Amino acid sequence: MEQGNYSVGLDIGTTKIVAIIGKENEYGKIEVLGVGRSKSLGVHRGVVNNITQTIKSIQQAVEQAEVDSGLKIGSVVVGIAGQHIRSLQHSDYITRINSEEVINEEDLDKLCDQVYKLIMLPGEEIIHVLPQEYKVDGQAEIKEPMGMYGGRLEANFHVVVGQVSSIKNIGRCIKSAGLDLGNITLEPLASSDAVLSQEEKEAGVALLDIGGGTTDLAIFKDGIIRHTAVIPFGGNVITEDIKEGCSIIEKQAELLKMKFGSAWPGENKDNEIVSIPGLRGREPKEITLKNLSKIIHARVVEIVEQVYVEIKNYGHDDQKKKLIAGIVLTGGGSQLKHLKQLVEYITGMDTRIGFPNEHLAGDSDEEIASPLYATAVGLLMNAIKNIDKKESVEEHNELEDEVYGEHTEMTAASGVKKERKSVFDKWSEKLKDFLDNAE
């Protein structure tokens, strides 16, 4: 099916599944054509644990988006998160045979491919290999080595690793819901595309995406991703605590959290009380807002402290690695009252709430510009980038065919730059073959 010039991002979260259809307008901004969301059943802490339910929820969200936009959804870009995600630093090098030629894309590909051959723990697979900086013949801190002369090409990599079975389960759900898997992206990377500015990434920033089941962290410095982590707690554990602490049902606990919840207990007076209707004719329950805040506060402090440990692990205390732009909060959990102040208090870092409206066209629906949709908007941006990449590859190939009569590969030095197939695209293709054979 020809997908026209629109793309689709699908955010499979623990609390909700969002399908978002959009395209790029003439100003390079993203025009949202349709949105569908459904309650996510079958996902626990970012990992699929009930295939049938997840397929149903995906289909609901997709149908709603199709009705909303009047378009048909074919291929989607999906996010992956969950506590099985871990990241590591790795450096690798290649020795070039002919140092008289300039470094071209093939060399960079060869170097990346080498990292993919790293031996992982059983049942783990590399999701992303992100080059940080290169060294050519011992000369350090090179951001783009293309076109330089050199015999030994080295690079530091940020490698993101996940569980094979979780990745396969997501692929299986997408396929069974009647969709094609265009790409899989790490969710904190998608969210950061949607809410961070280039200046913040240069200055050093930690993006904290507080979702229902997981809290995702991505740290940038000098415009390069430096650290990623997924913490297996999110808004749902807060709701769970309120439910247990106040002996009420989950639906009521969620409403209480959203309407009256605050992360700062000093805010509420002792005499502020909410009355909750009892079940089936039982007496209503009275809950003081102060107690509610105390429950929320205790859990939020725990989540933020875990995040702060990760920020310290990255090396924030080191003067050269300092995150000048501080912390950006996004995701549904970032809408909790006084959370910004609490995070500033615990970490001592500047904090703001990140909205994904920077890249959206001016007339977009206000709802989409909410932090709730940060990951979905980021995935949509990723899908649009993929389409642009494919088109530029096709154009270059056509151009080369015209010049040469038949398809021959040209080096970067000869003027026509052939778009490099990212290692990730290759990985996606491998995954697709794998899923097809697994049927």
C-alpha cells in the first residue's frame, strides 16, 4: 500500500497507546492529521505481557486515528522501553587499507557494523549503536570524520541493549494488528527529539519522561547522547500507593491523583478534605489532601532519587560533564502539581516542563502539545525522517542510474552523496526477516 507522504508514530505505553498520523508542512513543521488513543491493556512496566490484549488496544488506537484523519495506516514507527533496557559505552577502531583515500561512508559503516558484533549476554540484542566522537590517527574530538585522511579510525559508542524476546513480542503485536513495522526506536530518544532544543543538547541536559509504567532518562552533552536509562517506576506506582493507603479503588485513586494530588505536602492545610463515594451504598470515605500529598511525595522522591543516581553515574559532578541546562520533565507524570519544585529541591538543578509543541505546526490541536504526547510526537518525527531518507536515497539512485546507465556506487569524493543506510535500518530489516520466519 502506498502511504503517500504521511507517516505514523505508535507509542505503546503502559497506560495508553497512541497512534499519531502526520506529515511535514512547507515550513518543516509537523502537521498532525489524526490521533487515536486507547487504554493500554497487556503492557506492564513498558513490556508487553499479554499479546492478545495489546493487539486489541493497538487496533483500537489505529482505527480511531484512521477515522480521525480519513487515511489508512500501513507502516508505523514504534517505541521501545522497559526495565530490560540498558546502555553501555564501548570504543572500537578499524585500520584502513588505503590511507591515501579519504574516509568515506563505507568506513563509518564498517566501524558501526563491528560494534554490532559485540558479544551480548544471552537473550540480549543491540538496539542502537550511537557514535559519540571519532578519533583519526590519534587526533581526538572529531565530530564528522568524513572526507578526512587517516589510517586508523576510532570511535566511542553509546550502545543501547534490550531483550530479544521483548523486541520480538512488540513486532508480533504490530504484525498481528495488521500493520508493518517501519522502525523501532528507544522511547527516551523519541521524546528528546520532540521536546529538547539543540541549544539544550549542546549545553547538557537530562530529559526525564515520566510515563505510566516507566520513567525514561536520556542525557545529552555537546549535542551528543551520553547516557540512557529506563527506571521501572512511573505514575502507576503512585496510583497504586494511593489505592492501598486510602483503601479505595484504582479509578478513584487515579482521579484523586490527577485532580487534587501534589508532590509537595506542605502545600495543603490540615482541614482540606475530599469525600469519595463508597462502593454499592457503603459510607463515603473522607481523605485529607495532606495525607494524599504525603503518599504521593514519598513515592515521587523515590523515583527522582533513582534518576539522580543515574545522572551522577553519567558523571554530572565532573566539571566538564556538568549539565548546564538542567532537567526537562515530560510525559504524563510531569503534570503532577509542584513536581518541578520538588525535582529542583532534590537535585539542585534547573528544571522545566517539556512540551512537544516546538516542532508542531501552529494550528495543531492543543491536546497534542501536552507532555502526555511527547513520545508519540517524537516517534512521528522519526517516521517522517525515515521517509525523507528513503526519498533521498531513491533520488540519488535515479541520478546515478542516469549518469552511469546502470546502478553503480559512487564514493563520497565524486560529488553525488549516496544517503548512508543507517546501521539501524539494516537492523530493522534483519528483525523483519526474523519475524517473517518466526510465523
